[in-house]
Amino acid sequence: MKTIKATLFALLLAATTLVSAQGKMGGKDSEVQKNKEAVIKFNQEYWGSGNVEITKEFLADNYLNHFAPPSGPNGRTLMIGLMTGFKKGFSHVNVEIKAVIGEGDKVSMVKIITATHTGDFMGKAATGKKIVITIVETDVLKNGKITEAWAQSNFSQVIQSL
């Protein structure tokens, strides 16, 4: 009888440890999932709809864009200015999110933005050309807000080709 009780106790202890570990992982996984959802929603609203108000909801007050030109504005100001100019210069904008990977407080994504050059943008008059911008980006999040962003893209080459 003692052996059965000891075995049951050991099984109960092992099950409790397993459930506890899964709960901790579930919490971490759910935070990563929330971060991924925040980055996806931000990109769909910002690029897909041109909604600059979304920057207030998803970009932290101290947001730092590491791929911004070193001598220009940064933070929300940069992102609002970029989209304001982009909307004047391009129509039929679409964002396609190809991949999203999250780990810890970081979310990486590959996105493709397509648009048609129908207005003045960065000193270039409308050409009617369709553009394709490919961006690989990693964002850092804290409390559901993007605090930092790193990216590589073909944006400069696309603009030069207009």
C-alpha cells in the first residue's frame, strides 16, 4: 500500500510540475502571439489603409526606427511623415505579409508592399508605374507597443527606378 501511495504521490507531483511548466510556457507563448498580432495589425492599418492614427496605438512614445536617415526625424513623426507623403504619391496600395516569426519580445516579418505611382513623391512626378517594395523587419515590443524597428528593404532602388 505504501508503494502505491508513493507512486501516486510521485505521479501527482510530476503532473503538477508538467502543468505548471505548460502554464508558464503558455503565458510566454501568448505574449509572443499578442506581439505578433500587434505587428500584423499595425502593418495592415498603416500600410494597407494608410492610417497614421494607428501610430498612437502601436508605437511607443520612445519608438526608435533604426533604418531612418540619421539626420532626419524619427519616432512617430517619421512614420506619420512617411505615410503622408506615400499616400500623396501612390495609390492602389496593398500590403502582403509573407511570414511572421516571434520570439521573446521580438517579432520579425517579411512583407511586400505594392502600389501605383500616381502622384508626386520625393520630387518624382507620377509615372503610373507599379512598384513592389520588399521589407524584412524586426520589431521589439514592450507592453504591446513597438519600441524599436530594424529593417532591410529595396525601397531606395524602387524610388530610383521611378
